[in-house]
Amino acid sequence: MVKISVIVPVYNCEDYIEESINSILNQTFKDIEIICVDDGSSDNSLNILNKLASNDARLKVYSQENQGSSVARNYALKKGTGDYIYFFDADDYLVEDCLEKIYYNAVNNDSEIVIFYFDQYKGNIFFNHSKINIEKEFPEADFNNFTFNFHDYRKLAFIGPFAPWFKLYKKEFLDKYDYLEFPINLNHNDVPFHLKTILKASKISFVPEYLYHYRVDNPNSISNTRLKKYEDIFSIIQIVEDFLKSEDLFVEFKKEFDFFKVNRITYEITGRPNNYFYLAKEELSLINLDNDLLSKNVLFRVNSILNSNSIEEYNHLIEINRLKNKTEKLSKTNKQLKDQNIKLKDQNKKFKDQNIKLKDQNKKFKDQNIKLKNKNKDILNSSSWKITKPLRMFKQVFNKTK
């Protein structure tokens, strides 16, 4: 048995797979197995995996007909022998000590889930992306010795990001519940997995470091092909609702569930056809929008959907609002620049006044200097100064001989 089983579903990743798998093989934490399931790739991904596996016994390769990442993950989950399970996407890569840090955090805290930060990258440009507010929720926590659960942070189960690859899971915890799997044949299948695991975990811990690099420019990734099955998000929402009801949590979390539902539906509407729009309008019309968890922007999107008759009309309203916001932002910037200009003018006037005062003072000093020079000249030319000259010379000689 190994400490960590790393599960990697693979589909047409020949351009990235070697770099990605090597980022796991080269981890500072060595007691791992890597379970790769090729999901019917039509490119050279499987051959690359087999070549890598021939050089490292920790890498195990399986293949299946194309059935989706959820089937691949569930299959690998049954194959995993590690104390902990880590899910990884085949086009991303890990910071070198990622597994070491999250493993020891899990062990030290005896936690069932460890969460950590990730960033996005495109080409070689990185930018922070994580929107996890755990540090904000627990500002005084020592995360080396700290756990929490959904009672302490109610929104965590219902907010994105939902991906499994910035979390480490205790296998004993996942095996305890037979429904902790990824629903098959659905996009967004990581959403119910995230929600179920967060709500069932009694101990969650956190590593406040960016340890995972998420690629956003792979055209074959799920996030870049999500528009093909527009109805899936409604199935995912139903799975979440059914789970909450089966656990007698629906009434307790009705507010959070509505927040989740509204955010998912409005987030997914971009680029969708009218069929999606009509389903979205029907679902949103049933929700109580008097919910302080909903942002002003999301509420505007909801009301725009409800007040429109087509996706084109909705998009028109969104574009008008975008231009309005842009105009307001430019007006605000213009006002700030005007205020700044007024301040600079005031400062410039003060500097001018100070300069005038300094010039006046300088003139006074010059006049005083002229007076002193003239006075000194008069003294040197006076009869008394000339008469007393021998006395002054005697005094100098006397002082030297003392």
C-alpha cells in the first residue's frame, strides 16, 4: 500500500501529457502510485503514457473506450490502494512539493479533505485564480493545526471552484459512502462530488499555498467543450437537490441551494442557445430572489432573463448594462482625474506662493548683505580704524608670545 494514489483521466493530451505526468513523478514526495486511465484518446497520448510507465513502476496505465472523465475517475478510484486519493488533470502540472505539503497537512490534522490554492496559466503566463475565502473565514487560524467542517463555513459546499484537483481526499472517507463518485455522462460532474464530500467530511484542513497550475488554453479540456451539452447543468442541479433532501439538509440549506442554483444557471448562460434560455427562465422563476447571498451582478442577470423573451434580447440587455457600467467607470475615472487635477493646481499655487515668499526673503538677505558690506567698508576706511591699527598689531604679537 502507498501513501497517495494519484488518479489521472487522460483524453487527447499528447501536447501536454509528458510534462504533466513528470510533474507528478518528480514530486519530492515519492511514496505514490499514479493511475492513468486513457479515455479512448485518438492521438498519441496512450503511447506516451506507456513509454513513461516503462521507466517508472509507480505509473500504472489503463485504457477504456471513450466514456468521459467521470467513468475514468470512478474506475481508477476502485484501483487505488493509497491512504489518500488525489485527482489530477492530464494537461496541468504540480508544484514540486505539492504532494508532500498536502499529505503532511492531512496527517497532522487527521483531516478527510485538504484544500489548497491553485493558479491559472496560459502559455507561460501565470495569474492567480483561486477564489477560496478560507483564510478570510478563519483569519486567526494556524492551518498546520486546524480543521473545520460545513457547520463552520456554510457556503463552501455551494460555491466554486468545484474541481477535485485542488483537494486531497482520505480514501477511507471516500470508501465509507458508496455515493461519493462522479456522476457519468454529464458535464460538471465534479460539482456534486465537491458538494457531497464537503457536506460529509467532519474534518477539512487547508494549505494556504498555490500548489497547482491549471492550464486554460487546451482546446480539448472539459471547460472548453462545455457548450456541447447545455442541459447538463440542470441535471447536476437536480442531483444536488436530491442529495440534500436525502440527507435531510434541504430545508436547512435552502438559502445556500438557491444561491448555488442561481449562480450555476446564470454563469452557464453565456454562449447558449434559446433552448437553454427557456429552461433557465422557467427554473429561475421558481426561486425566491430575496436572498442576501446573491450579488448585485447576479441579480441583474436573473432579472434580465426573467424580463426577456429570447437569448438575443437577454444578451442585448447584458451588453447595454456592460456599456453602462463601462461608461460609469470611465465617468468615475474622469472625476478622479479632475479631482486630482484640482489638487495638483492647488499644490502648484502653494508652491508658487512659497516661491514668491522665498524670493522676497532672498531679496531681503541680499539687501542686508549689501548693507553689511557697505558698513564694513565704511569701518575699514574710517580714521579710528586706521589710528588703532598699530595697537591691533601689537595685540596679535603679544598673543603669539604668550
